[in-house]
Amino acid sequence: MKNQFINPKQEFFAKILLSLWTILWCQVLNGVTIALAQDGNQGITQATTMVKGYFDTGCNLMYAIGAVIAIIGGVKTFQKWNAGEPDTAKVAASWFGSCIFLVVVATVIKSFFGL
């Protein structure tokens, strides 16, 4: 159903105006993108520096997560042991293994990348 209040001439000019507005904003956004762009080598160097700066904090976070997992695993294993369940050793080994995995992964990545 056509709009009764806009004649075809006004509709045509509205479409042209909308097209020009869209083209204008595309040009503005393209100019902003070009203005904010930087040299590829400089960007890679900056990203490498930032990642190296965050890596020690990330390793400490992994160690803290490992400590929390160890505490939770210890409590769960103790509960199973007190309940007399037969698969206590399996549960203890899986919790202990997950803690060791976190510590080993953080250490290996640290030594592999020389950080």
C-alpha cells in the first residue's frame, strides 16, 4: 500500500538524499579508518609488547586458579574418602592431575617463548 501523502517526485528525491547521506558517511568512516591506521610492523611490535606485559599476570592468575582447584579437589576427595566410596583414588588423581596440568602449561609456555 502506497503512502498517500508523498508523491512520486518527493519519494524519488528522498531516495537520492538517503543515498547521498549513506555515501557521505561511508567516506567519513573510511577517512577515520585510514587516519587511525598504523604501520604493520609497528602494530605487531606493539601487540607483542602488550602480550609480554600481560603474560606474567596471566601466569599468576593460572597459578591462583590451580590453587583454588587444588583446594576444591582436596575437599571433594576428603568427602569421598570419609563416605567410604571405592573410587576415591581415581577422583584424587584427576583433581591432582588438573592442578599439575595448569602449572606445567604455564611453565612450559613461559620457557618456550622465553618470557
